[in-house]
Amino acid sequence: MRAGFAPPPPRRSASLRMTLGLAALLIAVAGLAMALQYRMTARSLEAEQRALLAADLAAFEALYEQRRIPALRAAIAYRVEGGAGAARYLLLDRGGNVLAGNLAVWPEGISPQLVDAPFQVAGQAVNLPDGRYLVSAVELPGGFALMVARSSDGRLETLAGLRALILWVLMGLSVVSLLLARLVAARVLGRISAVNTVAEQVATGDLTARVAVQAGGDEFATLEAHVNHMLDRILHLNQATHRLSDSIAHELRTPLNRVQQQLAALPADTGEAQEALRQAVRVFEALLDISAAEAATGERPGLLPLDLSALAAEVFDLYAALGEDEGLSMQVEITPALQILGERSLMAQLLSNLLENAIKYCHTGDSVTLRLWAAEDQVVLRISDTGPGLPKDLQGRLFDRFSRGERDQSISGHGLGLALVQAIAARHGAKLSLPDSGDGQNVEQNKGFAIQLSCPKLP
């Protein structure tokens, strides 16, 4: 990962979404199951009520076939005297007079259907003065009217109780589903978070970070194993590259120093050759410094409480005179007594490289500003200038070794200064960013360039 890159903050919580999604799924499935059960119960109770009504009609039909109206009248009177319970009966003569039953008048809105036999008339739901009933009304030959009704109150009360029970069950199930979904989401997202944590550590330069592979052999364990294998491979390749560059730097620095000394002993003018050799030696020394800083990334030994405010002020004072000699306006804003865990020499090198770069690429009349302040648990260092800005051909590779823009080829340098800054930042667990642009890269807008370092603040 390049310095300056920061993953976008999540706009929504994946844990919350997964928890609510799983809970909603469980509640929906349970709700559908209970709705189906309710529907089946309602149909069963209604069928039972209709069966009772059909049984009454069948009994009255049998009596009617034997002795006609007198038999019906006697049977209804017998049932009423014995307590009809949830049933209602009414038998009227052709003049509308009550012959038998436990209703005083014929209910409005009910028209008897003319039948001979059998008495199979579908019931209809009707509101009577004392409740809801399922009613069958028939008109018998001769103008007689018979009404048989079965109360729906018991069925309706049962269904109301069932609805209340379903509501309570759904409420309880909602709580249980949320808890279970939360546990599942925590389990799943916890595994993902472990991979993200390792990825963040690797992004800051700690290539030794690894994901703890959990037992079980599931898909997450496979992913964790693959990530670790990938990191092992990256670490191996990185170490091989560093060993090669270190070997080259070590092997060539000594003979180059000897050649430089021999040139200095010659009577002829060898100034240009000596300067070229000095530049080569400085390149090798910078490469070794970068390798040393990268090798120490993630290690706590060597990091001590450091007053970054005082160090920044000292380094800025050293470069302020140089900048003013170049016709630059040197400005500083430092919050005092800000401390971090750091290595003084490396942080001084980082400050020097950043200030030197700013001064080197600015022109007369430009300004260079160093700001240091505290932001929550971070100490933030920003060095900005009003110079020509970042060349477009450097965007995306600013911190690569030996990277230089075509525009600045005439300016002396070897393209290792910011690579060393990146390595030192990683050594201190700090993050580099280019704050002028939302995507982490300074787009060449008008003028100016800024680089920002955020270090963990020492309490």
C-alpha cells in the first residue's frame, strides 16, 4: 500500500446490517409459519362450527320427516328448556307468530330459503343482539320459517387469544432473533475484522503480521490460511529484494570510498569525478538507511519518549535560514510539549528531508509552512508550500525509490528522500497522507504541495 492511502470509512455498519438482516429473516420465516398455523386453526374452528350447525339441521330434518311441524316445535322447546347454550332457535308459523325458540323476533336481514328436503342451507355470519352467530334459515312448505344459529363467540375468542399469543411469540422471537443474529454477525464479522486488522498492520509496513487461523477448516479458515501464505510470500520476496539492495550498497560503498580517496590524492583536478562519487556514496547510504528503517518496522525497542515539538523547532531553525537565503517565506506553528514514541535521529532525518524537499522545489517568493498540532490521540505534522506542486507524472509513485518527475530533472537529487520518509513513518507506526486532495493524491490544481504525518500521541 502506498503512503497516503487510507481506506474509506464505512458509511454503514456491516455488523448492524447483517444482524438486522438475519433477525428479519428469522422473524419473517417464523411469522409466515405462525400465520399459516393461524389460518389453519381459523379454518378448522369454522369447519367445526359449521359441522355443529349442519348436525342441528340434520336432526331437525329427521324430525320434520316424521311428524312435520309438531315434531320440530316439540324438539326446539325441549332444547330451549334444557339450555340451548351457544345455539339459537326460532320457528315461526305462516303468520309470523313464534311457535318455539329462544329468540323473540326474527332478526332483520335474514331471508329464509325455501327447501323441501334435506335442510342443507349454507350458514351466514350475522350479528344478533347477544353476539356473532353463524345462521341457517329455511322456509318450510306451508309458509313456516325455521332458523338455527350457532354462536361464533367461542371461535372468535379462541382466534383473538391465538393472535395475542402470536404477537407475544413474535416479540419474544424478535429479541431472541436479534441476539442470535448478533452472535452470528459477531462471529462472522469478527473473522473478517481479524483479516482487516492484519491488512492494516501490513499497510503500515509490518510484513510480519499474520492472521490467527482458527480450527474448523471452514471457508474462513481457508481464507486466513491463504492470506498468511500470501503474506509469507510477500515477506520472502521483500526480504530477498532488501538483501540484494543491501548487498549491492555494502559491496559498492567501500570501493567507491577508496576510489574517492585515490582521486583526492591525484595532483590533477578531479573535483567533478569526486563529486560524482560522493553522490553515488550518498545514494548507497540512503538505500541502507531505508533498508534499516524498514527492517525495524513494528519493533518497539529503540523507540523512546520524544518531544516532537522541540525537535521540529530545532530542525526548522536549521532550515529557516537556508529558505530565507533562497527568498522564501519560512513560517512555523508548533503546539509545545507534544510527545511521541520515536527515535530522535530518524525523526530528525524525516523532518530534514521534508523541509529540504520543500525548499528545493520552491521559487523565490514562495512560502514554506511547518505546522504541528494535536488531534485527539494523534500528533499531526504538516509541511506545506506554495511551490509548483506535484507533477502529474509522479502521482501514484511519489514514495517509490528513485522516482523523480520529468519537470524536475534539472534539480539535483536522487529520488530517495521521500522513500526514506515513508520507511521512517512506518518504523514509528505513523501514517503519511497528502491532504490537498480527497483521494489521497495532490492533483496539480493551482500551486502548492503538502504532506502530512500522523503519529500516535504519547499520553
